[in-house]
Amino acid sequence: MKFKGHTIQKISDAIWEIPRNEEMMSPARFYATQKMLPQIFKDNALTQLINVAHLPGIQKYAMAMPDIHYGYGFPIGGVAAFDLEEGIISPGGVGYDINCGVRFCRTNLIFNEVKDQIEDIVKGFYRYVPSGVGSSGAIKKLNQVEENEVMTKGAQWAIEKGFGNADDLKHIENFGCMEKANPDTISNRARQRGLDQVGTLGSGNHFLEIGTIDKIYDDEVAKKLNLRLQQIVVMVHSGSRGFGYQICDDFLHEMVKKFTDLPFHIPDRQLACAPFSSELGQRYYQAMCCAANYAWANRQVLMSLAERALIKSLSISEKELDFKLIYDVCHNIAKLEKHRVNGSERTLCVHRKGATRAFGPNREELSDEYKVIGQPVIIPGDMGTHSYLLIGTEKAMTESFGSCCHGAGRVMSRSAAKRSFSFHEVKNKLQKQGIVAWSVQKNTLVEESPDTYKNVSDVVDAVEIAGLAKKVVRTRPLGVLKG
């Protein structure tokens, strides 16, 4: 099989490889089933993946998950790990919405108890959870000292302000904080954009969703997570908002200006980067950590607001709701992790852009309860389809640096969606499925129409066939708030 002059070799039923040529520093590998290939070949995402394989210091492969689609520099769904001495760090390998991520929360509620109140619940989300472009937070505008604390403390800052509790930290990737955050690396423009967006959902593909578990694949793991059929669950999807966007933009401008000064050749200016060990590389990494911590603080506040909205909308007590965080996983980040390469353990800078961590059991980064079973992996669908909770595997550790996909993956641009669908068409289609959709802006609902995404079940099947994660439960959407 060929793709633009490159041979594609089938490694297994869900793994494909483009061999290294003279200019590539590694092969390029992507995960997909046979029936997904025509969709993947439609845009230039595989070309972007091949370009990533040109970057110095890359280890094993340039990788892409089955939700791969065209992005800035790296394809969305891209994973690449780099040596700390010879390798690079690239804003295009992280993305503009730094530490965009998803939280999966369980409740003590059952579908039949609330099925007639879904519209009230979604309206409650709209009332109590700030959303939409430029929305301001549910907490007062930060001063500079407070903003520095958000950058350095992450989710812990929000907990100290009364949003959630300390037990939540055990259920957040990196325990809700990256230690190398340095507020001195942040521009005044980024600081200004971050002053009033903690506790805001934002727009685009960000959402707050209420759903119910309609299928269990692994009874033992589901039981350990206190998940059961017909249980009501809540998912929160948001990131670092304008703060993280500005940090990415600031450093991209700086790195693009120095593109021709790099001591190596890369085929695309959108892959602008810096050696990880350089002064610029370290500044970006420290600034990225600030944005990651901001995002964890943001999702911590949003989760707490969702809990309060449920309590008020249903007129029940906190004890009756029993709202608990299962896990928070991020999908736009670069992290220092220990992995085994060629028989020896090394610390690498792992970029995951539109891809999530999927660590198997016994990793020191996991809390005790997840060291036994592995890390939860959250793969949301679109507004009209199922979402999945999976668990990371040992094979993912050796195959993909402990990485998995992050969602369904787009097959249609937002502008194409607006040309193809109307607001009422999308909303009516969701209503016929029994899904209550509430959108601050009509365009957002159209741009996020279910028809703009791949079939999430195909994507999840591909990563399970490849052995990167194991399905635990499936959820069905009941209501969703979009920005």
C-alpha cells in the first residue's frame, strides 16, 4: 500500500508503519483498523506524521492514534517522545489549548430517577457554569499573586478555594500539578487573558455532559471504580482557555523567527521547535507547565460547579448525590516520563497532542488504587454518540509510551459543518435521540454536529485491538452544555 510515495506496511490488524527513509529519523506508525484507512487518507495528517519523524532525538516512532486528523505542525492524535539531550520540544506537538482534558465523574443517581429532569439539569449547568467565547469565571477576577498561585499549584489552588476536596488529587493526572511551572516565563498578554477565565468552560469542542452507563465490558474493574449499569455520570471537557492559547502563540512566534537558525532541517515551519535542553526550550516547557496547572485548576472549579448545579437542580443533598471524580486525563501536553527504550530506562519528553496518557499498572505516577488496575482512560464521543471509559495496559507502555487516543476525531472542518448543517437540523436530530443540547452560541452546536466526527466506537475498537487500552464501560449522552 502506498501513501504519497511512501510505502505503508501492515504490522497487525490495527497497527500500520511507514518505514524510515534517508531523511526521517524514525519510522512513522499509526493505529487504525482496515476500514478506517480511507478516512485517514483523506487529509494531510499522515504527511504531518511523516514530518514529525524528521525531528532530531525522536525515539522509536512518530505515532498517531486512530482519531488522527490534520492539525498545526503535529497531526491531532500525534505522539512523539524525544531524548532530553539530543531532542526537541515543540509547541505544535502540544497544541494551542494546553492541557485540554476530560474529567469523568460518577454519582449515586440512577437514570430512572432523573430521566424526566434532564432538561432542568442542563439548564442548571447553563445557569451555574460559565461558558462560551470570552466568558468570565465563577470566581472573582484574580490578582497577579493569585494568578501566580494558580500557575504553580494547579488543582490544589482550586481545592483551597473550596472547590472539591483533597481526595480529588489522587484521581488527577500528575495529581493536578506540574512542578516546573515558572510564572516568570509568562507574557503580560497571557497574564491578562488568564485573570478571569478560571472556572469557564469555553466554546468549540468543550462541553459539560450528563450521561448514563449503558454497557459494562469489565465487571471487575467497573466494580472497583464503583460503576454500575444505569448510573448517572458527568463529563467535563475544557482546558487552559485563552491563557494557554496565548502561551502557545507567544512561543510559536519566537520559535518561528529562529526557525532558520536551527542546527538541523525540518520540512515544515509549523514544526518550529527548540532543543529541549536550550534556554528557549526550557522557557517554553516551564510556561507550558503554568498553562497545564491553570487547566487543572479550571477543571477542578468546573467540576465543583457541575456538582452544585446538580444539587440545586434536583433539590437533593450532597450526600444523596455522592459526586465523585473517577479521573482527569489531559490530551495536549509534553511531559517528562521514564520509559524503556532499547532495553534501558530513560527519561524522555513525551508529546501528546490530541492523545492521552494510558499508563498500565504499577507506575509510580499513579495513586495506590490505580497502581493495581492501571490508569483510567476517557474517550468521549460527540454529542450524539457513546463515550467510553477504558483502562491503560502494560502493552501500551512498551508500544506507545503509555499513550492512547483522546476522542472520535474530526472528519469535517468547522467551516464545512456550517455550510452543511443548520442549528435547528442538528438540535432536532439530537432531540429525536432523546438528548437535550444547550448551546450558548448557535454556531457551536452546528460546528460540533455528530456528523463532523468519526465513529467513536471504531476508534475505541482500534486502540483495544492494538492493546493500548481495555474497555471498562460505555456511556450514553442524556444532555450536554456547549459554549
